[in-house]
Amino acid sequence: MTSIFSESRKALDDFEALFSDHFEMKRISASNGDFGELEGIQFDSAKRGGFLYFWSTGMIEYHLVDYEKGEEIIPVAARVVEKKDIEQEYLGVLINAIRAEIEGGRE
């Protein structure tokens, strides 16, 4: 496993702590996925949901959907990242979009 994969577990724990009051969370693990081992979380509420996946190869993938409007807030996004990118550059997009939805009274 690469260092990005071990760091992903902490990022998932942090993500779950931030949003567990707003979403039902389901942890996902798989040993032989498309990009190696998978650790992730699927999050859902009546109004919105999505997923956040980390692959052992360094790939991060996420998605955010507004169920009421039937629209993607953030289309499926995936890329290989370095350890320093996890929260600062990449997860920030997802976290900020969720916060905007929650704080904007669209919860």
C-alpha cells in the first residue's frame, strides 16, 4: 500500500466526523477494485448524497448529487494525487460544496 492509502483512512474519518450529523454514512472496502484496494464512504440524506473513494494506487474519486433537483452538484471527479493534495487541494472542493449546501439552508 502507498502512503496516500494510509492517509486516506484518516481523511475518511475526518470527513465522517464533519458530516455524520447530516448524512447516513456507509464505509466501503474492497480488495481488488479497478485501481487496487478501495477504502471509501458513501453518504446519503433525503436531499443529497454521493461518495468519496480512495484507491491504493493514489486515485481519489468523489461525487455529490442533489436528489431533489436530480442534478449533479459535483460530477464524478477522479485523479491521482500526492499525499499533500488530499485535503488542501482536492477534498476541499467536496467539503466546501457540502458545507455550502448545508449552510445555505438547503439541508
